[in-house]
Amino acid sequence: MDFNLSIPAKVLSGNGVVLKNAALFSSLGKNCLIVTGGKSAVLSGALADVTAALAQEHITYHVFDGIGPNPLLSACHAAGTLARNEGAAFLIGIGGGSALDAAKAAAVYAANPDFAPEDIYTKQRKKVLPFLLIGTTAGTGSEVGKVSVLTNDQTGRKKSISGDDLYPVLTFADPRYTASMPYAVTVSTALDALSHALEGYCSPKCGDLPSLFAEKAVTLLWDGLTRLEKTQELPDESGREALYYGSLYAGITLAYCGTGFPHPLGYVLTENFGTPHGFACAAFLPEFMQRAAEFTPDRCEKILSAMGTDLDTFCKTVRTLTVLGNIQMTRDEVLQQCTRWDAAIPNNFKFSPGGYTKELAQELLLKKLTNVDSNSDL
């Protein structure tokens, strides 16, 4: 048994938490930049609450709302440059995973003026501007994590940065902000959170404490997902709350354990077909759990039991909920995508059940995207 624990992000939760704790903004300074994607921050009411709190505390602010899905390095760099030019003492990220991840990257660029966009991957950052996060979706868990997933403008490929300095100094967690999510986004983000919990739980890195967070996460998320499948309707207030807190429990597991092979394989779908991140990861989640059943049967059985389901039902439900659209590649296109793993096997592969290889990834992508089996000679 182990009891290793480090969660340096302070989280305050509950309805109305932003306005109830407006005074906390002042502790970080009197000028800030708000980083958003535009729509969800406004529709959720989160932006209105934040600006009201800032006005109450006499804090000046600017808004950068140029963050799109799968945030581009260039947009994050522009946000960081604006923060520095305006003399912002701190940042506030408001939105789904893209906006929150972008705020983390912007905080890096703001504090490291010598960084060109791609330097965030290769240069040692000296410091990071303090930032707060406020989520409006129930999926990414970025509010409690230390990872930022960014898209390279030149290659179109997604790649992450991480580190303890990418934990927010404060997170406001108000599940009411997720109520504006439409049905498809609700399902996709919940599947993303479920992927975080299961991929982390079935990793050899998962110790006792992250296991507890994952087990709590899946009980909340699976109940919500099965209700979504059955009713085809949006959750009520209690359902929204369960999905949101489930995503935060899963986010803590993610911060400790990382993800397995569904995430890097999912990037292929997002980059080439615009598949929403949650659906893209879930596309490979049944195969991940089948592999967990083979290589870590006890843990697989335990987590499925916590969800109140079995492997066959799990796979059927996830496949039913996962909306992919018309995605297809030629064999040569799949093989070209797999060259991204030529230089090194990513940790996502190493920490999947039984380990994972480029050859296995190729075989699965060929099966999913071309409906033919691999006869790999790699």
C-alpha cells in the first residue's frame, strides 16, 4: 500500500462559488487577462460571473477570445503576448478543455518572452504566470491537472506539455456552468472523462490513491452515460453535477497516471477528421479494456464492478455512444500517420496494459479506418 499524494491545485466548488469568493482574485493582482474560446464562457454565465467579481474587486481585465477547438500554438502565443503587453499579473482560463489548456500555455508564453510558439516543446521555461481555471464542460479535468494539449500550426499534430508548474493556483468548480452544453458535447466530454479514469486506472503507474479517485469517477460517469444512452435527453441539474465532479475525479487520476493508447490514437481522428476529442478517444476504449481484461484481469474486473457492468455491455454501450461520422483512410495514409511513433514509443503506449507497440497501433488503425487487417512488415 502507498499513500503518496501531491495535488497542488486549490479547488473551491459549488453553486455561485466565483461570486462568493471574489476577494480571492485580489490576492493575485489588479490586472488580468481572461482566455476563452468565446461561446461557452458567455453561454454558461461563467464570463459574466467572473467580470462581475473582477469589477467588485476593482481589477482591470482584457479578454482574449481567440481560442478554438484543439488550441493552436499561435493562438496561445498571441494570448501570452497580449498578457505580457498589458501587464497582466495573472490569467483566468474559462471554457472547456481547449480554453483551459490554452490558458496554461499562454501563462508560459507570458512569462517567457523569448519563446517562439514551438519553443514551448523544447525550451526550459523559467517560470509561469499565475493562472486560475473555470471549466464549462464535464470532461477534460484540466482544472485539476498539469497537462496542456496543443496543436502545432505547421504540422496539424497534437502534442502535450506538462509539469507541476502547470497546475492552476486556484480552480473554481461550479457544475452549473456545464448546463449550456448540447447533447453531443455532453456525451463526448463524458466519454473523455471516462477514458481518463479507465486509462489511468489500468496503468501500471496507478497507485492506491489515484485508484480511489478513478473508482469514484467511473461510478458517477457511467451512470450518467447510460442515462444519456437510454433517454437521448440532456441531464437534469443533479445529472450535470455528477458528470462534472466525475470529470474532476478522473482529472486527478489523469494527473497522476497519464493516459493509455486511446489518446494518441484518438489524435489521428481529431487531426484528420475533426472528430471531437472525447469521441476520438472512446473509439479505441473498448479495445483498451479488452486488453486490460487480458493483461490486468483483476483490476479490469474491479473497475467494471464499480461501474455495475461487464466487459461486453461496456464495449457495446461505448460504441453506441461514440459518434464518429464518415472516417476512412487508405492503407498508405494510415502507415504515414504511424510514422509519428518512429522516433520513440510514447509513454501512453508504455503504460497501457501489457505494453503497446507501433505495430499494434498500426493494426488497430487499419482495422478501424480501412476495414482491413495489417500485414505489418515494420
